[in-house]
Amino acid sequence: MTASQTDERTRSAPTRSPDGRQGVPVDPVEHYITGFVGFTVTLVGTAMLYPTLAAASDVLHYLSSTLLLFAFLAAWLLVWLSLEVLWEWRAGRLTVT
């Protein structure tokens, strides 16, 4: 068996979690896809709500743009996390006990 065949077998081999369950490793492309979709959804949602967000943050004067940025980042992370959980649940890698 060549080294490339050994590498391919270890990459595709199931892994064990700390609690002893056997699972399939997650492809990084899945994380990139959910991150990009989450960013797009957040961008569209923020664009639709921008006048309301700008009016609400106007109270802070100089920090209003910082508040808008932090609100956007927090929304993106929440949407991304939600999409990751849904993706894992749909793929069957997330079990609810």
C-alpha cells in the first residue's frame, strides 16, 4: 500500500468522539457554505432594516457606526450558528437526546 492510499484511507475513515460514538468528519466546505449563506442572509436583512437600525443607534452619536457594525456581526454569527446546527441535524450528525 502506497503512502497516498494510506493518507486517503485515514482521511475518509470515521472518527470517534470523546464519548465513544463513531462519526464522520465534517468537510470544511460545509462551514464555508453556511458562513457565506449566513452572511448573505444577514446582509439582506440588515439592508432592509437599515433605516430602523440607524435611527435606533443615532442616540450614541460618534459610536453609532460601531454599534451598527457590532449588531451586524452579532446577527451574522447567530445566523451562521443556526445554519450550522440545521445543517448538522439534517445531515444526521447531530442527535438530540
